Amino acid sequence: MSPGVLSYSATCIPVPALSRRQRTWIALYSLDAGHRDRAEVLQQNNVTEADLTEFEESWLQMRCRLDQ
């Protein structure tokens, strides 16, 4: 199996790993939803504070489009 690809065992279909931007967006949604342990959210999503800063604007833009 290629690096960066996950396998869903029930079907054995390769599933691409999430990008750093996607993992950061998930972390931002989690933090916005009120999860209090910021360090845990960052660790679970394998992102950093720098990633949050880098992708926060694109996350906000995406949220605005979804709210319309």
C-alpha cells in the first residue's frame, strides 16, 4: 500500500489520508464546537498552532459559503 493511504478493512478499498489542511479544519470545527482541551484536539488531528493560524482564514471562508 502507498504511504499516505489508509485501508478501510471492511471493503479493502484504499482511502486517501486527510491532508494537513483537512485535519486542521476538523480541529478548528472541534474547537469551535466547544472542546476545551486544545492540546488534545491538536494531538488527535496531528496539527499545530501554526497550522490553525495558516488555515483559519480558509476555514472561515468555507463556513461562510456553507451558511449561505
